[in-house]
Amino acid sequence: MEKTRVDFRDQIAKNKWKSFFLMFVIFIVIILLGYVISFAYTPDIFFSIMILSTIISITYLLITYYNSDKIALFSVGAKEAEKDKYKLYYDVVESLTLASGLPMPKLYVMPSEQINAFASGRNPNHSIICVTKGALDKLDRRELEGVVAHEMGHIGSYDIKYMTLVAVMVGIISIISQIFLRSLLFRSSSKDNKNGNAIFMIIGVILAILAPIFVYFVQLAISRKREFSADASAVKFTRYPPGLIGALEKIQKENVPEKKINKAVAQLFFANPFKELGSTHPSLQKRIEVLKKM
């Protein structure tokens, strides 16, 4: 039976729509949590909680956002790639900048025998791509081209900016929940509190406990959708799905000890460096299956 072909343009549009829908879900959770807390407390206390949590979240994320590339590179011990030493690496990236219309990113190499890579930076004009030594040693030109094109897809889609916005929203929910739960320790047990707001207080406690867990998994789902979108963008840039498929198949087969990597930057990588449940990435097999339909 003939396989149904999937157009990479449709795949990109579909994954973007799903990502925006999941972001809307997180926004609804913020509204719902705020609505319940506003009934459990007086409005002035509720707005104080919202303002404080928003300021803390945005301040932290702005610092991380503007220094995301430096933080990621430092955490994995990456060094800037020398053009004379890594000529193939530079040739591949330069050809993809022409195909994608994106500016040339700064190139780095990470000391690891695993096949992997990541991109970072706040926009295409301030971006970096880092590949592992293992990727440069084990992948042929077309496979390396597929991996780099995937990372160019992340850069072109402003995924760092997009995931930063998601992280702000998730951070706001987590901080609101923590402030609310901790404030209960100092709440007076007056008659008015017992009678008027008891039901909303109970609902608020349940939401404050469950909401951060729920939005964490929504955040993982959004990250997975962005990986599918970057795979589709790689096909758009290279017009050669077998290159990316070959790289993913080699990652599936390799048995290299995991390098110690900060989990905070795991979502940046081409493939999940930890190979565990609760992953920020879809399974390699699922990615291969989708690519084979393109």
C-alpha cells in the first residue's frame, strides 16, 4: 500500500498551531488559578501576589534570555570552533545559511562522544550552534547537514524567544502557587475566613498543588512540538530527509556513556541527552517515522 506523503509546510503549520493551543491552555490555567485565589483572599492581596510573582518571573527570565547562549556554552564546556580545524562544519553551515536566508551563527564544539547539537541565542542575529565532537566524527556530510539544518530551524523560528515566553508563564504559575500555599501558614483563623472562603480556599490549595505539575507537562508537550517543527524546517532547507533520518538512526544505535549535562539546558539539544521518560523531546523512532513520510 502506498504511503501517504506529508508536506513539510503542512507539518510546520500543524505543529505551530498545536504549540499555540498548548500556550493558550497555560494562559487559561493562570486565569483559573488567579480567579480562585481572588475569592479565597481579598482583591488587594490577590493582586499583590500576581504582581510579585510576575516581577520575579520576568526578571529571572530576562537575565536568562539575554545570556542563554553564554550559559548553555559554559555549562557544557564548549569551545569556539576553529575554521581551519573544522572546515566541513563551516562549509555545511555556510551552505545552509544561503538555503535558509539566515545570518551565519557563531560555531562551537562540545567535548562529548555522543552525537548531539544545540542552538541558542535570542534572535537570528545573535545566535550560536554547538555540535558535539562525536557528531563531527561519526556523521557524514549529509547527516551533519540534517542536524545543523534542524538547529537552523530552531533559530529561524525564534524558538528561544518562544520557549522563554512559555517559561515565564510556567514560572508565574509556580510562584503564584508557592506564595499562596506559604501564605496559608500566616493566615488567621477568623470566623469570616472559616465561613466565607473555605470552599475557595480548598479549591485554591488543590489547584496550587496540581497546576504547576500540569503546566510542566504542557511545557514538555510544547517543546516536543517545536522539535517536530525543527525537523520539518530541516527538510525545507536541505530537501533531503534521508540525511536527518540517518543521523537519528545513528543516535538510536550508539551506546555512549551520558555526559553530565545540566537538565536546565537539555531542551536545547537535538536529541535528549538523558534518554529518559518525561523528556523534552519526542522519541527518536517517532521523529524518524514522520520524516520518512516527507
